[in-house]
Amino acid sequence: MILEIEPTSETPIYSQLMFQIKRAVVTGELLSGDTLPSVRGLASELGVNMHTVNKAYNLLTDEEVLIKSTKGYSVQVADKRSISDRLKEEMKTKLETLLVDAFIHQLPEEEVTAWTQAIMKELKKGDKANVDI
């Protein structure tokens, strides 16, 4: 798995890490049980503060994407993941924000639908993915 950080982005580095790890899980690049690099190792490799990596890993653990053990962090088995009402509400809010932006700029609904379908197809293309969409 190759992680790339955009230091000048407005998106916090820990959020960039979280998104890229989640995407790797969805696409099957990371499989259930795969071990992630150590916090210090990844921080050193990316040239970021170890607390930043630790925050990303811990938040992903809170979301049940990762599991922490004495051996470090690994990808949670897909059928052991659950979703809280709080997380569902956060996802709904994010989606609403995107749709408001699309509609305020008069992006046709058909184009929004086409984008959604194309992105879902891209994310689901790995037969070995750890998710059921």
C-alpha cells in the first residue's frame, strides 16, 4: 500500500491517511487481517509527526476499520465491522453537503448519478475487497 500525503492541502494529514487506508480496504489493496506499518515507521516514512499517524489509526479503530493488538494495527475482519448511529449520521451529513454543492452549482442530477455509479464501480472492482456494498 502506498500512501501519499499532500502537506499543503487544507485536509488535515490524519484525515488524508484515514481516507487512503479506508480506500485501500474497500478496493481490496488491504485485506482483513493485514498488518499496517507501525506508527513510528509510517510517520518516519511519510515525514509526519507520529501523533498524526497515531490519531488516524485510533480513529480508524474507533470506526472498527482497524483493530489494535499487541502486534500493532491490522485490518478488522469485514463481518466484525459495525456502524454506529453517530457514524451513519456523519456520513449522511457529508453526502448532503456534497449534494448541496452539486445542486447550488446546477450540476444535473443525471451527472451526479453517473458520477456516483462510476465511483461505486471503481471501488467495487476488486473481487477480493473487504466490503459488501
